Amino acid sequence: SETVERHEFGAEVGRLLDLVVHALYSDREIFLRELVANAADAIDRRRFEALTDPALTMPADGSIRIVPDKAARTITLSDPGIGMTKAELAQNLGTIARSGTRAFTQSLAGAKPEDRPSLIGQFGVGFYSAFMVADRVEVTSRRAGSDEAWTWSSEGAGSYTLAPAERAEPGTTIVLHVKPDAEEFLEPIRLQTIIRKWADHITVPITVAVDGKDEPANEGTALWRKPKSEISEESYTEFYRHLGHVFDQPWATLHWRAEGALDYTALLFIPGMKPFQAVEGERESRVRLHVRRMFITDEANLLPPWLRFVVGVVDTEDLPLNVSREMLQSTPVLARIRRAVTGRVLTELKNRAKDASDYAKFWANFGPVLKEGMWEDAEHRKDLAPLLRFRSSAVPEEKDGGWTSLPDYVSRMKDGQEAIWYLAGDDAEALAASPQLEGFRARGIEVLLLTDQVDAFWPERFEEFEGKKLRSITQGAADLSKFAPEVAEGDEPADLAKLLPALTEALKGEVAEVRATDRLVDSAVVLAASAGGPDLQMQRLLRRAGR
Ligand code: ADP
Ligand code: MG
């Protein structure tokens, strides 16, 4: 007669279980991610082995089934994957194969609470997270290609048992006996929500039983993994809407596969409208990182903050499935992917910018965000500059949405004009009417009108474009004497020799200096900033910020 064998866990496993269960209490829902990831891995392995041994081929309708049972207080997960032999059950679930508990313990102790969940995966102890929600776990498994099935069972303290079992098909069934304080996980809706969050794009169908009926819980297709030719525009749009929680059409869809030095697939969208979040909310990119289809995180900063409006997925083969938060921050793989993906988005913008009215739609939504890169991203400043668009004293609203670019401005510069002139303020209409512009307008010199908050900052860091200095017309004395006014001036030049010192005296403490200017035509006076200090708009913003 066959008997139940009892085995002691190594001392290591006991301590580790204790750690996992107690240190990660607030992130208990990740048990489902870990078990589903294991099931998906097992299915992948079976598919792979079936390539050379057709007898192992998985049934076409193979899925990962999750069945919560409130009466029995159990959650059952089953998969048609590769399965485990008796020896593999003992080896994989009874010992710590990959790295020692000590390293795990130390890392856990040193990690911030929010970093702890990823450590579970990193140390190859994902299975043990089952004990966060269960006080007993039974794993019944039958290795593909074998008739034998075994049940591994443990209460997570000290020992486990192995006993012969029955299983009609190869694969693995895990029964979690849910702890009293984890009853929330017996709710199908709770399980569905976790699956949607963590495993939506696992290609194997995942079902959650609701009232005895298996309901699909994941989308099940990694759209980005399909060849472009097989994806309809509607599918792209649907996926974009799902990812971005929006209902518009994407302005741009970028889908490509990189192979070679870097191996990744990217599917990115530039929204067709401006979501509140992208501009006013957090600055981090939310592009999702997947590793071999499995969702890892949307906090990998796959794009710089000034491209945070881009939504999408990057799926790579170059990272382990159990990548940790630390690794995400330090791995050169991600840095290289980041650079490549950023470059690809910039190329797309450059191409689309050739169609001025099309690009104007993008610019109206995300121009101010893109400009942040001019302020903070030295590496990309040069690439960004030609992509910028501006209102201008010389471009009417009707033309291409009223936008112009630095290259266009430069092509219109007057002979002998050395600077690209701009005027920054809150409102293009007010700027266009500003007395500051008079002298420039009278001489036919174009002035860019910068109306975004960020415009007060970035020109300072971008001193020149194609050798032309970028200068605020409110900053210092603009020497316009070498340009003849294009309109006739009837008035005699006023004799200012006496007036200027008198005004300087009268305004003492209010202004540093009162001087003559050729910047004005109709107005009598205008405020100017000193040449070395911040320009007027910058001063206004600094005042508003209370500095
Ligand atoms: P990891 O997945 O990082 O290897 P886990 O603790 O999650 O670590 O799982 C340990 C091992 O147990 C896996 O490597 C795998 O060999 C085995 N295993 C776990 N779940 C399954 C399953 N559903 N089917 C087959 N093997 C499994
Ligand atoms: Mg695992």
C-alpha cells in the first residue's frame, strides 16, 4: 500500500516562508500574479518541449483556470502545463533552488516596503507567496509524458508531505485553503481585478469561475506580438483605448520589433486628444514594461517625462521575468531600450512634422510637455529644437494653425539680424498687442510669442539655434539702430537729454534705469529687464511663485 511521505523543509525554507508571509502582508494580492506566472511558464515549457516531442502537445483549448469556492474556502488554480514529477515537486517546492535565504533575508531587511514584492520574484520564491493567503497549500501535478501524479501538501511550517494522486491530464492543480483574514480573495471579482492588473496580456486564456461558470479574465492576446500585417486599425485603436482609458483615435501608432543587440517589441500610441493626466498630473511615463508578455510594471520610466503622453507597451526578452525594482533602476538593458524608444518617437515626430496642419493637432495637445525636454534634457535638446512650434508676430493664425518653427524663423531673418527674438507671456493675443513689439514690428523683424509657462525657462538653457542667439526682447537693450523702420515716422525725435535723468530720479527704487529706446513707435514707455537677469516673464513667474 502506498503511504504518505513526510519531508522536513530545510531550515532555510522555514525562515523564508515566515519572512514572505509577514514582510509582504500589504501586497498579498501578488500571490496570484506569481502562481499565474508559474502556470504560464509551465505552459510555455510544455509548448517548447512539444516541438521536439509531439506526444507532449497541449490541448488546443488549454487555459489557466481559477475557481474560488466560498463554501469550501478554497481557491483552485489549474494549468495544462509541463507538470512536475515527484522528484521535481520535492526539489522545486521543498528547497530554495536559486539563491540562499540569507541573501533574500538581507535584501528584504534592507528594502523599502514598496520594493519587497519584487524581491519575492527575484529570489525565485514566488510559489511561497501562496502562504500569504493560505494556511494549507496542495499541489497535485502530473508531468507531461508520465502517467503518475503526486500531491505535495504543506501548511507552510516545518514540513510537507508527498502522496500519490490521480490527475486525468498532465498539468498542475494548486488548491489554496484560504486563511480567515484573506477571504476577500474568494470573491471572483477580486480575482478578476488582479488578473486584469497583472496578467491581462498573458497569451494563454485565464478564466475565473463565477457561479460555477468559467469567465474569461484576461484579454489573452499580446497584440503587439502579432505581425503588423495581421492587425487591423480597429484592433490597434481598441487596444489603445484599453491602455489609455480613453475613447479617441490615436494621433500616431508606432509598432516595431527590434532584434539583435536589443530584443524587444514596442507598441506605442500618441493620443489624439489631451488627457488631463498627461499634462497636469504626475510626470512619469506610464508605458508598460512586459517581459516575455508578462506585465512587470508601468513604473519603469521607459520614456522621459517630456514624452509622458505616449501610452503603450514595451515587451522585452532581455530581462528575467523576475526582474526587481533595483534591477529596473540599474540595468543597462533598460537604459538602452529607453534611448532606442525615445529616439524612435522623436523620429516619428520629425516625419509627421512635415505635414504642418497634421502636426499642429499634435502640437496643440502636447507641445508644452515636449518643451519641458528643452529645459531638462540636454541629450535631446538639439533634436527637440526643430520640433518646437511657436506663435509669431509674423505668422497669421490662419496659416498652419498659426504656428511656426525655428528653422522657418531663421529662413525669414533679416540681413544682419543676429538673434532669434522672442517675447514670453501668458497670452498670445496680449503679447501680439504688447508695446514691447512696436520697434520690431516697425522694422519688419519677426518675434516669436511664447505663451507656455515652461517658455520662461528653457530659452535660458538653449542659447542658440543654427548659430543664432535666442534672446528675449524684454531683456536688455535691443540694438535695432541698424534696421531702418519700414513705416514713416512723422514726429521729430524728442529731446530726451533732460527728461531721462528726471524720470530716473522720480522712479528711484522702482526701476534701475530710464533710457531711450528704438523699440517703441507709438507707446511712450515700456518696461525692460536688465541684460544679465531673468526676462520679464520669468520675473513675473518667480513673483507668482512667491520668491
Ligand atoms: P520561479 O518561478 O522563479 O522559478 P517559484 O517559487 O515561483 O520560482 O517556482 C519554483 C519552481 O516550481 C518553478 O521554477 C517551477 O519549476 C516549479 N513550478 C511552480 N509552479 C509550477 C506549475 N504550475 N507547473 C510546473 N512547475 C511549476
Ligand atoms: Mg515563479
